[in-house]
Amino acid sequence: MVRLDYDVVIAGAGAAGLAAGTVCAQAGCSTLIVDREGRTGGILNQCIHNGFGLRYFKEELTGPEFAYRMSEKARHAGAEFALNSAITDIKQLEDGTFDIRVLSGKDGVTHLHARAVMLAMGCRERNRGAIATPGERPAGVFTAGTAQKLLNCEGKLPGKSAVIVGSGDIGLIMARRLRWSGIEVKAVIEIMPHSAGLTRNVVQCLHDFDIPLYLSTSVIRIDGKERVEKVVAAPLNSDRTPDTSRAFEIECDTVLFSVGLIPEMELARKLGVKENPATGGAEVNSAYSTSVPGVFSAGNVLHVHDLVDFVAEEAEYAGKCIVDYLVGAKTGKEFSSAAGKNLKYAIPNRFAAAKATRFLFRPTVVTDRAVLKAMVDGKSVWEKKLAFVRPAEMIIAEVAADTLHGDVTFELEEL
Amino acid sequence: MIYDTAIIGSGATGAATAYMLSHYSGKTILLEKAHEVCAGVSKANSGIVHGGFHHPSDSLKTRLELRGNELIDRLQHELHFPYLKCGILVVAYSEPELETLRKLYRQGLDNGVKDMEFCDRKRVFELESKLHESAVGGFFVPNGGTIEPYGYVFSLVECALKNGVSLQCDFEVVSGTFADGVWTLKSADGGEIKARYVVNAAGLFADEVSKALGAEEFKIFPRKGEEYLLDRNSAGRPERVVFPVPVKHSKGVLVIPTAGGTTMIGPTAEAVDDKGDTATTSDNFLKILKLTQNMVNGLTARDLITSFAGLRPVHESEDFYIAKSEKSPNLIQAAGIQSPGLTASPAIGEFITSLLKDAGLELVENPGFDGTLPPRYEARKLDDAKLQEFHDNDPAWTNIICRCEEISEAEIIEAVKRGHTTVDGVKFYTRAGMGRCQGGFCSAKVLNIISRESGIPMEELTKRGGKSRILAGKLGELEVK
Ligand SMILES: Cc1cc2nc3c(=O)[nH]c(=O)nc-3n(C[C@H](O)[C@H](O)[C@H](O)COP(=O)(O)OP(=O)(O)OC[C@H]3O[C@@H](n4cnc5c(N)ncnc54)[C@H](O)[C@@H]3O)c2cc1C
Ligand SMILES: Cc1cc2nc3c(=O)[nH]c(=O)nc-3n(C[C@H](O)[C@H](O)[C@H](O)COP(=O)(O)OP(=O)(O)OC[C@H]3O[C@@H](n4cnc5c(N)ncnc54)[C@H](O)[C@@H]3O)c2cc1C
């Protein structure tokens, strides 16, 4: 067994891992980016549509193009890669460094040693089982991402006529993708009163193709003994239970689920990293350090992002913080931050008092006029007006250094 | 060719019978209507090796359950299917329940259940620290636990085949006639099998098969049981199988540490009309979750990874109906095999063998019988040194395909080599796709491996045979409107 030493080992070569790895390598840290897949780029590789990079690269790219640019940056910066290599365990040693167990077809079992670890494992899709969708269990039920992979990476048709459950971005993008492949899309069914996806995707992927979107509607059954035959859906009553008297059937041979993403936290759990129940990811401070010193996290494994550009920005910043940690910078005094009214979560969960902090929020309401407030000791000490608030779109707020002098709770007030 | 015995149905009952008959040199064939073995209730149940205390001692069920429990122990050593012998804890959660608990305990003693232990409150918490605070007492049966039911059936069939039994899948028996001492069984698509003796082990369809063979007319009543699987990281995974005090017709809803490492809660018990009705409902999930949250701490809806349902084949007697047919010659009926049918199955196999003997089947020992299978290895369970050794022989051992369950490419190749060419077949053999992402990440890879190893084009692969195709063709084949 070989034993290899690095300053930092990054779990995952998606946008997050690549961005952080680039920064670490540029700063002269020995950096290894590990991914179980055979190519770098993570989920971007199957997103062959465009719309990526407008913010980060200031031009419109496809997913694979974005991935390629990120990979090239990391390579030029001097980061090393271990692909087709799955990290199965990470342990913190007594001196605070890490032992990382990797399995690969090429080398077998390898233990890496690192001074810092970056968790960038992305997320998995919530599936039919996880939301307990009733009915039979025929072939033809996929998560939207699996169908995307089958179409875009394998060149296979997942079916001929589909219903999409959930109107998250992946579901919307897939509706259009199916149509472009000659697959009929009978309906998109969304349990909430509003789409879970970006507005631009609703317009470009549904409206432009006349695909019906049923809001406040739930799937009450999937039927089919061998292959899917139909979906039974019903609108919701005011108490959010399905009104079965108004149930309707849609014939189809395929059902795609696009019902949310869950951070792939299994490695983090093995490390004993403290979790944030609101995100499903780790709790972090403003240096993107988790509760275990030396373990950092960014990207979709930290919280689900709407745009890869934000992932890259966040992970780049986390990369700088890893470098600071490796050169021995101290954190200083920290306050806690929490999500209050109309906010699902706030990131980071702790912040350094003396530094400017970029906070990220996920709102729970739809409104066109609101004010975001930072409450310390029950008093608003900082405010920001917002013109367009949607659960699908993250709120980003920079708060200057020395503005918040205590533990803070953020609130979103509708105007 | 004329077989000595044809067994209809390859669930636990049929497979165990085939395995028992393979100890003798007669020619046996196992017939299954599905594309792969273990397609009925034997793949959708709680997987518990029961202790023998749930039913009265005068029932056939109890006798076979106790014997089956013992035999499974021995079989596990020889066949290496996953068996978590964690013991069974029956828990009372109120004073009135203690009364019923004592009765059940006494019944267990009467039945001759070994090593039972009555436990006060302190002791039940010693045995299971995750019990809900309201637990007041219980009893413990160490000789029991959970198996992977499909793994168990697969290994019985594999061992039977190794010892000369034949297997024919995609053979649905639709009629049978007996002439000159020989049965001619016909399949739905015109196939024919001849055998001197027939065993009806068709599970839910045993009534229809009996009718098709001109034998007794009886009815099998399907009773549905829904089960819900939780992530292997669930904080509610108990150390023991946790039973409540039973209610009429059902052992109640349980918390089950599965042999595969996940946690299962269920089952429900509900009479249904349709033998194909294996749908699950969200109402039932919430009901079961609530019930089990009052039994064991740490169970959450968030950990749910999937659900399924199985149908118990219930005979009107509520007992097993295993007997020589009074109406048709050389036919053994094995019907009404509801719970504890899985536990009892090896004993059922033995019993059927003795009934066949009584009916005139000659049993001559099979001199070449080898009742052991090579141990099965799983990358997830091997230590570094061993895994490296495996890798050095075959690098596929460290190529992880299913990330949630850590299943290697080598295990999937092995499944295909052993005849599993459907996605469900590979899943049940290896656990690939059984974890938290339910195949979201690995299904494309698994399809590629099955296709490569079996030579079946990817578009033709199915979930479980028949028309259950996974894909609808190649990109570019459909006209874009
Ligand atoms: C299906 C899907 C479609 C999307 N579509 C769009 C879109 O159209 N537009 C848009 O802007 N954004 C989209 N996003 C969001 C955006 O692309 C992602 O937020 C971003 O790419 C996530 O980057 P990441 O690095 O955090 O995670 P990922 O890209 O998921 O990368 C994580 C990597 O970690 C690896 N990994 C995980 N665990 C291990 C381990 N134990 N050992 C080794 N390697 C491991 C994985 O193999 C993977 O390569 C989509 C996301 C998904 C899931
Ligand atoms: C929810 C639930 C939980 C349970 N839990 C437990 C438990 O924890 N412990 C326990 O001991 N027992 C349990 N049981 C009971 C146990 O699962 C059954 O008793 C056992 O699996 C019955 O096996 P079988 O072989 O008789 O039937 P099956 O497994 O149904 O096998 C019958 C086979 O016959 C085939 N077949 C049918 N008709 C034909 C035909 N015409 N031609 C050819 N083939 C045909 C079918 O395809 C099937 O493969 C449970 C049952 C349920 C429903």
C-alpha cells in the first residue's frame, strides 16, 4: 500500500472541488483532487445545455465547457488528480491531520494523508422512495438526473412519453431535453403553489413548448405492472391534502422525479462533522470550516445552489480559507448567525466579527418587495431592500466588517 | 425426458424443496413463471427468522417454524447467505400489555422455544438501549434474527442446481394432466414438462395451480403487508428485532435491523382482492412511522429510502396447507404459506420430501451431494489487506460502482455470471441500487456492466423480465415534433 502526503485533499472534482483546488495549488499547497468518476467536472458533465458561466466567466457556456475551463485552471495551478477513485472513509488522527481511504481499480486500497480536507461531494437527488410516492413499482421511474445522464452521456431514451414530478430546475431542463429528443412530455406536476425552479427555466423549458404545469397538485399513484402505464394526480385542498374527488389520470410510460437534492454527507458523518438540519449539509463558519478543525466544505454538499457560478465563487473563497488555515491563521472572535422569519437557512452559521462577511439565504416566500434585517439583541442593526424574492433564488448579502456586534438572527420582512 | 419431480414456484418453499430433493439422486426440475427465481412474496417480506412463540403448539406452522429456525442456522454455515442472528425482543409498552406478553411467553415455553428470557424494564433496556421510554418489560429470544430473504433463496437454488436439479424460468404452468403415472405440465407459451410427481409451491397462485391440475378447489386470500426502508445511517437502527405485543391476525408493526444494514419498519396487514396489488400508500407510512416511533427512538421520515409491499398467501384455515392431494394423484400441495413461511421453509422442504416419499417417490441418496457453496465476499466488508489481495487478482474488486452500498464491479460481474441479467436480479443479488440514492447514480453503470457481461443490448435489459424494459431505445430514434 502506498502512502501519499498532501497539504490538502479534496473530495470531489465538481465545480466546487476544482475551484477550491485551484486556489490551494496556486498558493503553493500540495493539492490532490479525488473523484470517483473517470472525468473531472461532476454533475456538470451531464448538463449539456447552456446558461452556465454568465457570472463567473462572463460568458455563456454549456456544463461540460464550464467543467473543462475549471479543470484546466486547476491543472495549470498545479493541482493533482486521482480519478476513478472513491473515498470511502476519512479519519482525523490524533495530531489533527487526516487519513483518507481511497479505493480505485488502478491502485486498489490507498491511504492518503493530509493536513486539511475539503468536502466537495455534491449532492444526490431525492427519489421516489424518499418522498414515499404511493403506487406500484414498475420500470420507467427515474430521477431527472438519472434520465439526464442516460440521454446525454449514454445516448439512450428513458421512455417515449413522460410526466415530470417536481418543477425544480433539473425537472424543467429535462422537460425541454425530452422534447428535443422526441419524447412527449404530458405534464409537470408541482406540489407547491409556485415553481421550484428559476423563472427563466419555467419560460424557456415549459412555456416555449406548451408543456402544462400543474401547481398545488400531488401525485397520488403510479400505475403499471411491468412498465409505467399512468400517473394519477390530484389537486390539493386548502389543508394541502390531495382532493381525490378531483383526481385525474395521465397516461405515460415514464415518470421523472425532480423533487430536490440532498447533500452527500456520508463522509462528513464519518468525520463527526456537525450538521445543519435546514440545509442537510455541514455547519460552517465564515471561513467555511466545519465543526471539525481542518475540514472545510463548499458547493452543493454544503447547501444546494441554483447556479454553478455561485458554487465556484463560494468554493474559491473556501479555498483561500484553507490556505489561511494551513499557514496557521487564527479565526478570532466569532458570533453565531441564524435564520429567522421567512428564511429556511443562513450560511455561514458563525462569522468572524472583525471581517466583512458574505451571507447566503434561502427564502421560503414569494414576494416582490421585502427587507432583509439583521437582528442583534432584538434590534435591527443592518437592513437591505430586496425587489425579487423566490425560494428558487438564493439571496446574497455582503455585510461590512464591524457591523454586527453580537449573535445575529436574520429576518425577511414582506413589505 | 421425464423428471421424477417438478416443483411449481421458486420462492422459499419451492427452492427449499428443490434443495432437499437434491440430496437424492432423482431428477428434479424447478419451474418459475417469472424471468428469475424468487419473484413472489419471498422477495418482499420482513426477512425475520422467527422464534417459534407466535402460534400455538398444535399448529403445523409452529412445528415447522421451530424446525426451520434450527435448519436455517445450519444452512447459513454451509451456504453463506446474509444472516444477522441478533435475537428477537418482544416488548410491552404498558401494564395491560404485560398480561398478553406473559401469555405469549408461556406459549413460547410450551412450544419448546430455547433460551427464552423474560425481562424486566431494566433488562430490556440493557438488551436494546434505543427502546422508547414507555417500555415496561419484555422477553428475549436469542435464536432468531434477520436474513436477506432473496439471498437465502438464491443460495438454496444455487446449491440445488449444483447438485443436479434443473431450473426453468419463464415457465408459467397453466394446465396439467396425469396419464400413465406421468404428469404433463403445460406452460402459457406452449412449453411442456413431464414429471412423475408435482409439488404445488406457487405461493399466491397455489389455488389457481391446484385448479389447473384438477385438484382441490380452495382460495388463497392475499393479505398485504407494506414495509418501509430507512437509511443505513438511521439513528433508529436497533440491535435486535423489536416486536410489540401482537394483535389479532398480525404480529404487529416491527422495527427490524435488516441483514443488509438498513432499518425496516412494517408491515401492515390488510386484506386485498387483487393478487397484483403491491402498491404502498403515504397514509400507511405515516401510520407505521408513528407506531414505531413509540417503540424505538431515532426513527425519522427523513431517513426513508424506499418502500415495498408483499402479499401473504392466506389459506382459510389460517394455517399452512401442506398435504398430498386427495383429488389428483402424485401431487403435493404447499399452499397458504404465510408468515412464518420463510423461517419454516427448510422444514417445509423436508416435510414435502417426506410426503413425496410416502406417495411413492423413491429416495436414493445422491452420492455426489455437496451441500456447501463457496463463501461470498463483499468489498464493503473486506479489510484493507484482504481487499488489496482481491484487487491484485482482479482490479474490479476496488472499482466501486454503487456508492451508497459500496458495491464493486466484481460483485456485479459475479451476479451476472450467476445468471442475474435483470436490474432487479442484480440488485437483489448484490444490493447495488438498494441504498439511499436507489440507483440514481449507478444505474447507468450497472446497465453497462450487465450488457457487457451478458451480451444483451442495453436497450433490451429489463427491471424484472417481461415487458419491464428500462430504456425505450437509442437517442435519435424518435421523430422530434
Ligand atoms: C442533476 C443536476 C442538474 C443541474 N443542472 C444545472 C443547470 O442546468 N444550471 C446550473 O447553473 N446548475 C445546475 N445544477 C447545479 C450545479 O451544476 C451544481 O450546483 C454544481 O455543479 C455543483 O458542484 P459541486 O462541485 O458542488 O458538486 P458535483 O458537481 O455534484 O460534484 C461532486 C463530485 O464529487 C464526487 N464525489 C462525491 N463523493 C465522493 C467520494 N466519496 N469519493 C470521490 N468522489 C466523490 C462526485 O463523483 C462528483 O463528481 C445541477 C445540479 C444537478 C445535481
Ligand atoms: C409483508 C410480509 C412479511 C413477512 N415476513 C415474514 C418474516 O419476517 N418471516 C417469515 O418467516 N415469513 C414472513 N412472511 C411470509 C413469507 O414471506 C412467505 O411465507 C414465504 O415467502 C412464502 O414462500 P413461497 O415460496 O410459498 O411463495 P412465493 O415466494 O410467492 O413463491 C411462489 C413462486 O411461484 C411462482 N408461480 C406462481 N404461479 C406459478 C405458475 N403458474 N407457474 C410457475 N410458477 C408460478 C411465483 O412467481 C413465485 O416465484 C412475510 C410475508 C409478508 C407478505
